[in-house]
Amino acid sequence: MYILGIETSCDETAASVSCNGSILSNVVATQIVHSPYGGVVPELASRMHERSIVSVTHQAIHQANIQKNDITAISFTQGPGLLGSLLVGTCFAKGFAQALHIPLIAVDHMKAHIFAHYIDAPAPEYPFLCLTVSGGHTQIVLVNSFTDIKVIGKTLDDAVGEAFDKAAKIMDIPYPGGPLIDKYAQSGDKNRYRFPIAHIPDYDYSFSGVKTALLYFLRDNTATNADFIKNNIHDICASYQHTLIQTLLLKLKKASKDLGINRIAIAGGVAANSYLRAQLLICANEHWEIFIPKLEYCTDNAAMIAHTGYMMYLNNQFADLKTVAKAVM
Ligand code: KG4
Ligand code: ZN
């Protein structure tokens, strides 16, 4: 069974082909057009998707060494994401399904981030907790089965990826800032500066305060030393990143203890963060069984859409041609 997966929720145009659950190709075209703006410009993103989707899909089919008539079903990201971007993938997938008379499968992007863990063994057994951390979401998800998943904690304001990207913008680090903050932090002192951790009830998060604290901290220090950021970039990034990751782990540890679940997975773009990955491995030495996806399955990709599509196909979860893109799922 060949599934073609299409992903266009934000600023990556991606296509992937899977065969009976194994990934044969995984093509991602990242849009660099947003870089000068310090964030994704929605109108530019949808135009770039329109421009790239045919060639990206063509490459994915070609690299899988199949013909388009071999494809059994097409899965696509229905949401959440930027509506204009989602529309491109949704319309393309509907047209493809109609032309080839094959089933259509509408995939939830956040669910796909979680089920990216099932692409390669060893996958977590149910139940497990998944910390899903991306540019738009920060969630603790209780995964009881493929069809029974509950968001038990979420951010009340900024996502943690946004806290990385906005901090980078303040420091004039190009978008997306997360990977560069991660890189600078590797040779910095995480204990040099202190930033606040928001104390929010239950398993929820808040990241807007820490970002504002960073803004004021930099404003005060650059007032007396114009080169403060340049001279201390490594320590600032390490200290700020340490605060973000400690915040994530505090609630994850609370949820794990309260629910008695020690199987812990991470997913989404921020799951690529080397400090988060290292901190989790320390927790694994204590009592957690940790599941960390390959880097290419953390940031946005279509392999996770093809694979979740495959799992949905096995569950008979199909969409019809009236299906629409949804900015919020
Ligand atoms: O899942 P993703 O690719 O797209 C969304 O669905 O949002 O996540 C993108 C986010 C961005 O905020 C980016 O800065 C962050 O993931 N990110 C990282 C790292 N790699 C990507 N954040 C911290 N450290 C990284 N190494
Ligand atoms: Zn994502």
C-alpha cells in the first residue's frame, strides 16, 4: 500500500511516499523567503507553497521509485496552521485524489507530530505522555491509543517555539531562531543569568513573561553597554534556553508523577533542541523510558503525514471531497 503525504501547514512544502508503513521518500522544501522578516509572512507562505507543491510531490514520487498510478491513497495536513498555506495542500490533495480515483485522508498536524514516533521502531507502547512542542503549540498529550488522545496541558499564550523565535528576533538572530539559539547555547554558561519561570496551575504553560523579561534585561544592559548582546550571546542563549527547557520539564514531570506514566515522548520542531534531548536522557537514567524522534521527523515534514495517513487508512478514517482546511482543529 503506497500512501502519498502532503504537508503545507506553515513554511515547509513537503511530500513523502510510504509503502506499508515504511518511508520511501521524504522531500522538504523550506521557504527562506521569510528570513528577513523575523517570522513567517502568511501571504508569502501560501504563494511559495503554490509554486513548489507540484515539483516537491514529483520528487517524492520519483525518489520512491514508483509511478503516480501506484499510489493507494493521499493524506494531507488539514490543520492546524496558516489557512492560506493549508488551502494549497488541501486543494492539491483533493484534485489528486479525484483525478486518480483514490481515497483522501485528512490528517491533524499535531497528531502527526506524535505518530511520527511510529515511523521507526521502537515506538512507545500505550499509554504514554507526549510533549508536543512547535512554533505554534506547546502541549502535554496523554496518548492512550491511536484514536484516544487527550491534551492535558497547553500554553495559555506563546508556544515555546515562539519564545525561541521571538527572543532571537530581539537579539537580531535570523528566523527561525530556535536552531541558532540552540547552537550558541552549546558553548555558553546556563547559570550566568536568571530568567523567571511562570507558575501556572495544573499542566499548563505560559511563555510570554519570560520573553518580556529577556526584552527588559537586554534593554537595561544595552543601555550601559551597546555591545552587551554581541559580547555575551552564548551565555544569554544558554541561560534563556535553560529556563525554557526547565519550564517544559517541570510540568512534564508533574504529569508523569500524577498519572503514574513513565513512558515519555517528545515531538515537534523544538524536540530537535539538543539541550532538551540531553536533559531527557538524564531523566531516562532516573526512571523515564524516553522516545526521541529522528531530527528529520521533529521539524515539519510529510513523512509524518504519510505515516499517520497510513494508520488512518488501516482505521478506515477517510475524508470526502467536501473536506475543508482548518486553521484550528
Ligand atoms: O514543528 P515545526 O517545524 O513547525 C510548526 O509546526 O510550528 O516547529 C518549528 C519551531 C520553530 O519555532 C523553531 O525555532 C523551533 O521549532 N526549532 C527549535 C530547534 N529546531 C527548530 N527550537 C529550539 N531548538 C532547536 N534546535
Ligand atoms: Zn509542526
